[in-house]
Amino acid sequence: MTTSTLFNNIANRRVATNGIMLNIAEQKPTMPKSLVVLLHGFPESWYSWRHQFQPLADSGYHVVAPDMRGYGDSDKPSEIEAYNQFEVRQDIVGLVAALGYEQAVVIGHDWGAPTAWACALHEPDVFNAVGALSVPFSPRSDSPPLAAIKKIFEGRFFYQLYFQQPGVAEAEFEADVRTSLKKFYHMASGQMNAEFLTEKSPDADLLSDFEEPSATGDWLSESDLDFYTSEFARSGFRGPLNYYRNMDLSWELTKDARSTIDQPALFLAGDKDGVIAMTGPALENMPNHVTDLRVKKLIPGIGHWTQQEAPTETNQAILSWLETLD
């Protein structure tokens, strides 16, 4: 199991949902007042929320963070198509019911953010509030997203396009899991000096020309990196990368989606997050599509790994927002 000895207040178990088993980490107070589900992104695990469990539980919330399908000790369907956002969303819907709740608050980071937004958008009776870190909400586009990305990055390297060919990125990441993760985490963090990132040709790989950092920031200890390395050395990267390979299928499966989310919402990101740099218009327009956006905050000085790089600020924002729901 993926229990961390560093956080022995957090328990792990596997739960049946949507035809698969998800490994969940949870902390449950004596008398929980509601369920908060935390969804991680790429390439992470339940462990990315390690700093949020105790503060949320101390405030009376039943806190649950699954390893998303394809990660950790959760099931890993072999078909690429099994990682589309409809299926991933149904995992979380089924998880709420399996835990004995009719409703939950859902909060997601990175790939977990689109899943959280989708939960709120398509299942408003189940998810009574939604939070997202790093990735702002955008309504469904008029055309398939992959074609648009290819047009924007024609003749240039872009990691989401690099991830499309099965086996290629897996081989690069898995050749040296610890070094690959260390490079990737540092590259997207607030400690990265963007001046050292140069434009690459479309046939380049992701990490070989990026020097291994001598150390990571305070947010990622050697023990943290050990945990992530152990997880991905066991589980591999195929499932996690398959999320990127389902962008068009997820788009096709949501043709009747509404364009607004009306539940109370929260959005947090780092002001040095590369995703924010890419999604500026979506961030600016988000209040037009998220009608009860109660928190919209950029945390100074941090990058993409919001809740890990700035746990205190993240916890304060989430707890203050949750109080508005009572």
C-alpha cells in the first residue's frame, strides 16, 4: 500500500467505484460535518495533498484524496480510452456514494482541476461546491482541442503533443524515474528560472536538455521525492500519460455540456505557474462562466505545485472558503 510513514495520521484503503478500485488516503474526524475530496494531477498521487489533511480534519471535514485511475495502488485499465474525463469523473461520483455520502466538496489540482470542474458541471446534485488549483475553468470549445494545440505549436515542441505517442514519453520518464521527476517538478516550480528554458524543435524530447537541479525547493524534500519515485517505479507512467491522449475523446463525450458552473467556487494558483501564463484569457473570463466564484487568488512567488509549494496560504484560502459554505 502507499501509506507514508511521514504522515501516519493518514490511512489508506481501496474502494470500489465505477467498475474499478481506487486507492484512497483519508483522515476522518470523530464527527465529520461533510466530505472533501481532493484530486491530484500529473505526475503526482494522493501524497500531493499531504499538507491539507490535518488542517481540514481539524476543522471537522472528512478528507479523502484518491490515487486517480492509473496511479499508485489504484487500478490501471489497459485501454487508452479508459482515461477520458467522463470515466474519470464517474470514478469520483461513485467514490462519494461508496463512502456513504450524498454530496461532497471537490477540489482538484492540475489534471484534477478539469475533473473537479467536470464534476461540478455535470453532477451538481452530488458536488455542492468546487475548488480548482492551477487550471481555470473554460467552457467546452467549438472544435477538438488537439487540432487547436497543433496549430498553435506548429513547428515547435509542446509537451502535450510530445505525450500523444504511446510509449515515447513513458520510455523517457521510466529510464530514470527519480531524475525525471526531480527535473519535471523543478521545471514547473517557482524556483525555476524561465530564462534557461529555450524553444525546442517538435521532434525533441522533454527532459534530456534540462540539467538536473542540484536541489529542489523547500517544498519537495528528499523524502518526498523518495515517495514519488517509489510510486512511479511501481506503477509506471502509461496511465498518467493517457489522460493527455484523451483530450479529443473527452471533448466528444461532452457535446451537451452546459457553459456555466453555479456552485460556490474557489480558484488558486501561483503567479509563476506556467499554466497561468498559457491560460490568461480563461482566467480573466472565468467569472463569466463560474457564477459564484468566491475566491480567485494568485499566490506570489510560487509555480505550478500550488498546495505543495504554498501549503499555509492554500490551507488558509480553502478553510476560509469552506466556512462560507456552512
